[in-house]
Amino acid sequence: MSDGGVLEDGGPVPARVLAAFGLSGRQQPLLGGRGLAVRVGEAVLLPAPGVVASAWASEVAGRFRSSDVRLPRPLRSGDGRWVVDGWSAGEHVDGVESPAGRWRELLDTARALHAALSREPVPRWLAGRRDPWADADRAAWGETTPRPGAVTAPLVARLLGARGALPQALPDQLVHGDLTGNVLLPRREGHGAPTVIDLSPYRRPAAAAVAVVVADGLLWHDAGPELVALADLGPCGPQLLVRALLFRLLALDALTRDRPAVTAAELPAHEAAARLVLALPVASSDRP
């Protein structure tokens, strides 16, 4: 993009970036990848959140092996870089993005992914990550003090009041903390392995990532108690779901704090999800 905001080549990806990856052709915006992904031929390009993080994600994808789930094969530039002028690239994979009606597949994908990632080291740079989602995650897990805005404060207080220690120890590992909109399911169930895109790394128990999928279903996909039952999170389930809802609510607050009307419009869905989760039998009432 030029200084004046005019697209250089009919799309957001500069021509020099396409050339570096050996790509050419029409740029087609995609829904996945935070809504920022662009398809060019058989490749997908994404704005890199940072050179270190994007290069790390490409390295992980390059060595990932599983028969039950896959990550898109990353592409290097002609001179060996994973990131060129703020863009990374990988293979395009076809699939269905909406989990509607296919929650069991999505949950199975989450478990298969985290089984495959269980021995992948958590990157050191993750501890210094600062963005609305990383900050919300730390606050949800009691590592920092939440500072909600006026709109969300009452619901945050209710969820904090229900947050207690997990009733059993769950080991931390590398997890994908934003799976719901980032899984491409095969067009026909059972025809090929699902593909996970846009790896969003956190250091949490694998079941916590599954709990975020459930929370997302309650918040944005009209799911209900049946999804909670299907996820079968065990005795830690209620506490994991409280943390998952706090995570989403605190991130919403941070992202919309200067737009309280937007926060208020989103709040009813969070309140409905919280009512459902807070009605579950609480496995532990001890404060963390």
C-alpha cells in the first residue's frame, strides 16, 4: 500500500511481497485468519503480528505431524524468509469454517491438535506478549488484576466470585487459544483431516482451549447446554468455563472500551452464557 492509501496491485498485499514469495494473480479476501487473510492462487497471505511470532508459527507448522489434524504448509520467500514486509504465507486449504452442526468434529479437532502439540515447547517470547487477548487471558487466570470498564464490571465481578481453584491439577502446554473460527472442516464429514489455521499461542491446559471453544459456541453460535455436555470437560469443566468467559469478556472490554455502545450491545450474550455456566455444579469454591 502506498503512503496515500491506494492499493498497489488491486489488493492489500504489495506487489513486492507477492514477488518475494513467487506469487502472482488476483487477490481474494478470505473470512479466516482474523478476517485479514488474502488468497493468491494456491497460497494464503496474512499480516504478521510480529516477525518473531510469525516465524515461530511457520516453524511449528513446518514440523507439525498428525494423522488426525493438519496445519497449512508454510511458504518461505525466495531468500528463505518466513516474513516479508509484515506478511507471511502458507498453502491454501479448502474447508468449511462454520462449526454449526459439527461441534463434535470441532471438539475432536481441538483434542487432536493439543495431543500433537503436547511436546512442542512453549516459546519464551510468549511471557512478554502484550495485547488485549494476552492481557485478558492473564487476568482470567488470576495472574493479573482485571480492570473492567463500567459496562462489564458487574458481570466480571460475578464471574470472579465464581472463579476458584481447579479441583485437580492440569498440566500447562502450548495451546491454540482461538480455535472456533480457525478450523477448516472437510466439506463432507469424514473425508480428510480438518485443518487448523492462524495459530494463537497461549500457555494453558489443553482442556482450557476446549473450554474457550464451548464459550464461543454459547456466545456467538446459539449453542446451549448440549455443547457443554458434548465437550465433557470433567470435574474441571465449570472452572475452566468461568475462565473462558472471563477471557472473552475482558478482551471485549479492552477492544471496545472507547465504544461503550458496542460493549453494551455484546453484553446480553455474555450474560446469557454466564447464567448457564454459573448454574453448573461448582467443583471448587476455593479462591486461586
